[in-house]
Amino acid sequence: MGILAIFALPLLLLGISGIIHIYQSVMWLVSKSAVQNKVVVITDAISGLGKECSRVFHAGGARLVLCGRTWEKLEALYDALISVADPSVTYTPKLILLDISDINCIQDVANEILNCYGCVDILINNASMKVKGAVQSISLELDKKIMDANYFGPVTLTKALLPNMISRKTGQVVLINSIQGKIGVPFRAAYAASKHAAVGFFDCLRAEMEEFGICVSTVSPTFICSYHRQPAPGNWEALIWKFFFRKLTYGVHPVEVAEEVLRTVSRKKQEVLMANPIPRAAVYIRTFFPELFFAIVASGIREDLKTEEEN
């Protein structure tokens, strides 16, 4: 009886793992089928995340409209997608030049997007711009540029395409945002402010669009890295500030985010936070224990200043 019990546990674990794998595979196929024949617009498709989103939606049979600031990079992405595509189940992507921070050109670009297929089923607002520095060192001009790219750009494009969705009473708008739309990290004030503003706008839009059958989704990952990085060796783990906030920089791979965006679209999720337990805990501490959160942030800045003085 004891021997049977010894063998039963590994077999049980193996069986559970197999069931989970089969479930994930089935759900992945369902997610891909949900975007088949859909007109999907992806902004900043030439970024790391944009490329991965283009790949998964193209493989799912979506009719892609890929937007980016550089024509040569758009063509390179086009060639990469076509080279591995099955022409019987995929569509040839459409390419459109778009600088999301150039607000004045967005209406014309929106018209160009609509001329591709006559409609838009899914808009993925992926374009973003980052800046790091102390508040007093960042010019107001740069603050405005960040706000144009991360807030006014996505908002303007969304407003330009919404009438088409409203008239058809169907559609989905996806904002790929950041955990910094939930919590502010020092030395990233302009970036965090733009991400907070975007979350506020799309939260309101979600409620307003419900009557038209339009889904509004927000995907907020931590730092999107180009590869998986491990924390550098050292003794900084003992500091509360670094324990919370340096973990934010060890984010998620673009492939993970792109696959989550596909799941979000297929299941019409309203909000997704892609974060490991440490930054996720920071979000809850900011909400329920703000004084503790602010104390941690302040201690972190003092520690950074002390380190700089010692160096």
C-alpha cells in the first residue's frame, strides 16, 4: 500500500499538469480564433511589444493595420510576418505611417486607417514614450511631449475611430499602459502622470461605451524588457525601498504581454495588471496604506542621495 502511495502522487501531479497544459492549449486556440477576420490596428507596431502583438494577431488570422513612425522598419516587420505566414489563414498586413505624438496628423491617419477595410474592430493603443529624471531637471516642453505621446495621442486616435465602432455597435479598444498608471515612481513624474491620465480617460470611456457594446480594456504590465534579466548581486535586498521598487524594473517579456493582450481581446477583459507579487503588493499598499507607501518612497530617495554622496 505504501509503494502504491509513493507512485500515486507523481502520477497525480503528472495528470494535473497534463490537464492544465491541455486547458491552456485549448484556450490559446480559442483566443486565436476570436480575432480571425477582425480588423486590428496596432500603434507603434515596430517596437518590441508591437512586433510581438503583430505576430500573435497575424497568426490568429486578423486583418492587421500596422502603424509606426519609420517606413523602413514597418517594411521589415511586414517581411518578417509574411515570411512565416500561411497564406490560406492569414491576411497581408496594411502599413501606415503614424507618429502618435503628432496630434495634428492623427485625424488624417485615422481616415487612412478606415480606408483600408472600411471599419476597425480592435484598436490596440501601444505607442508610448518614456523619460527619467528629477522633476526640476525635466523641461515643461518635454513634459508636454510625453503627455502628447502617452495621453493625447492615444485619446485623439481613439476618438477619431470611435464613431465607426459606435455606428456598428461593436468594437474593442485596448490601452497598453503601465503599472505606473497605478503608482508613481520617483524620477518618472512626467511618464507616471501621463499614464495616470490615460487610465482615468479609458476608465470613463469604458462606462460610456457599454451601451454601444464596445469593450474598453487596459493592460498594465510592469517594465517591458527585451529579455529576462536577473537582479544583480549585492546586499540591497535588505532595503525596503529597493525591495519594492527595484523589482519593478525586472518586468515581463514582450511575448508574455502580447499573448496576454490576445487573451484580453478574446475574453473581453476590462483590466489586467501584469505584475509579480512585489509590485502588485506596492499597488495595494498605495491604496490601503498610503502613509506607509509614501514613507517607503521617501526613504528610497534619501538612500539614493546618500549613495550618490558617498560615491
